[in-house]
Amino acid sequence: MVGGAVVKRAYTTQAQVRAAFWDAHPKALRTFSVPTKGGRRRVARQNDQPADTRVAFVGFIDHLDRSGQISTQLAACVTL
């Protein structure tokens, strides 16, 4: 509630936020694989993403939080 009014958030789950990010950034690599020490490949994790993608995600989350589209709690825990 803000000033006695119920605030309707645009996104309430991490999955919704991530989907919105990928929709807003279609040229960013969504999934890719990286080599492991054993020569196999695995699906990339959040920290394997290029720096540009991670920075864009942080800016996206900050914008959603400041504009009230997500809660501060969700902004603090959502991951790429």
C-alpha cells in the first residue's frame, strides 16, 4: 500500500521479470553453452553471461523498482 492505496505490480515473480528482460533485449544471448574442464559443455549460468547483458539486467531491474513495477524485495533477489 502506498498512501492508503493498493499498488498493483506489473511483475510479481522472478520468472516474469526475466521473461520481460529477454523480451526487451532480443539481441542478448539467452542461452548458450560453455566448455568445462572435462571437455564437455554445459548451459551457461547467470555469471557466464557477457558483461553487457548483466549490466543491462541490473539497469532493467533498477528501472522496474524505481517505477514501482516490481517490489523492492523482488528487485533485491531476482537473478538473471
